[in-house]
Amino acid sequence: MKCGLEIHVQIDTKSKLFCSCPTNYLDVEPNTNVCPICLGLPGAKPMAPNKRAVEIAIMVARMLGCKIITDKEIYFQRKHYDYPDLPSGYQRTSTPIGVDGEFLGIGIEEVHLEEDPGQYNPSLGLVDYNRSGTPLIEIVTKPDIKSPEEARAFLKNLMTLFRYLGSLRGEGTMRADVNISINYMGVQGERVEVKNINSIKGVYKVLKYELIRQKNIIKRGGKVKRETRAFLESQMITKSMRAKETAEDYRYIPDPDIQPIIITEDWLRKIEEEMPETPLEKKKRFIEEYGVNEKDAEVLVSDLDMAELFEKVVKALGKEDVDLAVTWIRNELRRSLQYHKVDLYESGIKPEHMVELIKLIKDEVISQKIAKDLVDELVINRGKKTPKEIVEEKGLKVIKDTNFLEKAVEEAIKNNPKAVEDYLSGKKEALNFLMGQVMKITKGRAEPRRVIELLKKKLDN
């Protein structure tokens, strides 16, 4: 299988690409954030391209390792096709801003800018032009993707990159066109394009489906023809739309109403100074600066909020507590967030919450078992109460009263004679079972190391 992607994602600017209309098309009534320019009315001339949109496109291209086209005219072209959501009859799209990049081993053919069309509802025959003219970045990969799994991993990492940049609207607005061809049983199939897939899951499902469909055609002695297909998300299948277009079908011409852009070296340098650290750079730094292992670093940087939380906690505690920070943020906090289906941003958990939690563990004020429950409590109450407040309110402090612990140990021994017998006969794992029973009696408030000491003292004498 050979696969290339054309990925479109909206830039989160306040105004559209060629006019001053707002881009918040989801928050307003249909056809209210519009003007003669984005409605394509006769005689309406576009404004100069949105400078911030151009700068974000340059940042994306640089983060994908592209060579930026500098000191050379970059034109906006008219891409002609007839569709109800395209009021002017053409879409404005730029020539490449960046070329010849690479991301996670996948070649990047080019990065360019274009305007989003409106939203057409074919079942009702209605068009909302609020979205028309919103700036889009298009990323065109080389046909280097070899499996649906590789495509899914690539897109997930790309969305993480977008979150780091902070000026793109991510998977919620992403649309991808998938180009796939296969060589099966010695037969090379033609390239098939599947249009307008709006999720990572959708791209994965399309590739899985197309692999099976195209293999079955070849098995039956047929030929995979070059065509454009639509993705029917409700059925998770693709359907033939038309014969594949070529660039000539779109009748590209430079837009005579828009002056070319020239990216100077000075402008590029200023943009690069503004660029944030990429996930790959942050991962490398976490490994080198904090001694985090590669897998833990990869998980931490996959979520920008979690990476920043981790770094703030380590700076507050000191590098000697990196392992504790990894355990309680990368493992326990992440587990709880996933279980409760809450984003870290939504959870209300701040660095000081995790610092306080780790200090309670270090000072043996709470046990590991209680600490895990405490993380869940923090997520559930959205960080409204501090760890100390929850501990005091629920009486969760470690029991240090030796007499109380000895009575709990004696009760566990008395109620579990078989485990005692197993331990005395050499089955050391029975000691862990007895410790678990003591933890149940003390409701997790006993310190496991102290419980083991008391159990051994009782059983070995």
C-alpha cells in the first residue's frame, strides 16, 4: 500500500483570509458573519491576505521541516469548480509556502494556504456562508505511508503538533483527502482519492476499507480504476463519485485581484523566534534535562497541558523527585482523567495540587493507596479542594498508632489461617495477601512497609 494525505486544518484567526468578517461560524446564526467579499458578489474585491494566517502557515511549514519559499513571489490562484458552497465559482489557494519537509519519517510535499468554502446541506438544499473565507492550511504528504496504522499515528502526532502551536483548530475542523494505491498479487492498481474525511478514525477506517475493496477487485481479475470516492461515515464505506480530476480540470490561474506575497529572510527570522518548542524537541529535552525515559517522555509531551504541569511540579519539588512526578502525573493522574473522561484543562488540577499530593506521600502523611484515591477525588471535584483539605475532611492520614496496627495485624492473622499456613510453609506471596487484609481493616490508612514488618514479627517468632 502507498498512501499520501492532503490535510486541511483551519487557522484560528479572528478574521477571514481576505476580508474582516469574524471566523466564529459555529456561534452565530447562519449567513450573518458574511460580506460581499466572502459571498463572492460581483465587483467585490478581496482585501490583502490575513498576515497572521500567513505567519501561522510559515510556522507549520517550519515545524514540519519544510524549506520556506523566501524572496520569491507566492501567488494566490483561482481553483475553479462549481459547487453551491463556493459562491464565486472558484477557491483561492496559494502556491507553496514551504516544500520538501519531513515529519516522523513521512515526506511533506508542500504546505500552502487556502480559503474554506461554505457549508452545504444537500438534504435541505441550504448553504451557510459563515465559514466561507476562513483561512485553511493544507499539508500535502508524499505517498510514504504504508499502512492504516501508520496514517493514524501520523495524524495523531500532527494534531499534537497543532496543539503546541496553539493557533490551529485541530481535529475538530480537520478534513483529509486520502490517496491510496496498492500493489497486490503482482498487479499495480491506479491511485484512488477519497475526499473530505473529518476525523483520524475516519482516515483509518477508509484505508482499511479501501485495502479490502481494492484487493477483492484484483482477486476477481479486475482493475482498480483511477477515481474520486466519497466516504459515507454512517456506513464506514466509500462510494464512487467521479473519475479522478487532474490539475487541468480546475483551470488554475493567478488571482489578478491579490498581490503576491514575498517572505523575506528578516520576516522569516522574526517568525522563527516566535515559534514554540515542538513535541519532539520537548521530548528530547525531558530525556536530557530530567532523565525521563523515552516512553514516559513520549506520553507526557503528547498532551501539552500535562507536559507543562509536569515541568512546573518538578521545578517546585526539585529534580530529585522526578520519578515521583512521573509516577503521579504520567501514570496516576492520566489514568484518572481517562477513566473519568476529563481533559486536564477541564479538571481544574493545578501544579500546586500535585506538589502538595507528592509531599503528603513523601512525608508519609498518606499511604500510596490513599494517594490513588485522592487523585480520583481531585479529578471528581475539579480541583476545588486541595489534597490537604480532602485528607483532613475524610480522615485519610496514615495510622501510626502501633497498638492499633498490631490489633489489625492480629485480626488479619486470626481470620486467614490458610494464608498463615501457606506463609509458614514457604509461600512468601501469602504475606502480600495478609498485608492486603490489614489494608482492608484499616481502610487503606496503614503504611504497607510498617504492616509487613509487624506481620513478619508476629509470624516469624
